[in-house]
Amino acid sequence: MKFVIQRVSHASVTVDSKITGQIEKGFLVLIGVTHDDTKETADKMIKKMLGLRIFEDENGKTNLSLSDVDGALLLISQFTLYADCKKGHRPSFTNAGAPDMANELYEYIIDECQKAGKHVEKGIFGADMKVELLNDGPFTIVLDSNEL
């Protein structure tokens, strides 16, 4: 599982000219799922993400978590995080999880973040989404479950 976490001042996602999710300060998270990911994998990733201290404190140090700044989450499914570009110029997506399984884990992540008391907005799984954001920093972290 991969999370690309961007610290944002604001972000939104639009599907068919309608905003489906919009946040102010918080994390825009692109979520990629591969074949062997499980709910246990998701739990590990969620715990790490929610604990990240990447917001600045009063001294300008990145020392505050999402909870400390009352930040929100905008969660977007993105199978292209598992693109394989080793051969040729056209990426292969065979490493991406099957749609039914990936959607189930995506929805699980949304539910678990809400259970943790976070304000969660989201995209629509499998839709053609337009994502807008103001990356604060810029500050971007890539979490890979194989590296945790």
C-alpha cells in the first residue's frame, strides 16, 4: 500500500463538474493498493499517517500532527501509484490491486479515519477526478507499507 501525503492549505476533488470533497488545512492523501494488501496493512498505514508531525509549531518546527492543528483529510484512490515503468514508455498497472479489493480497502481506510475522529472528505473510486490543491511548503511524504 502506498500513501502520498501532501500537507495542504486547501484541496478539493471534482467529478463531473461537482465537488465531491473539499478541505481546508490538512492532508490530501493519494492511496494506492496492491494485490497483497489487507486491513492490517491499512491499519499500519493509517496509524503512521495520523501520527505524522509535519505541521509547524510556534517556533517554525515541524512538530504538530493533524490532530494538533484540527486538520482534515481528503482521501483519493489512485491505482497509478503502482505503475510499472520499467519496460518501454507505456506504464503497466498489473501491480495495482483488483478494483473490488482496492475499493473495499479504500472504503475501509475512510471509515477507520472517521472512527479516529477525523473530518474526512473523499473522491469517487474509479471516477475521472480533477484534484486541486495548494501544497503547503511544499510538503509531501510518501509512505510505502513495505518500508514501515
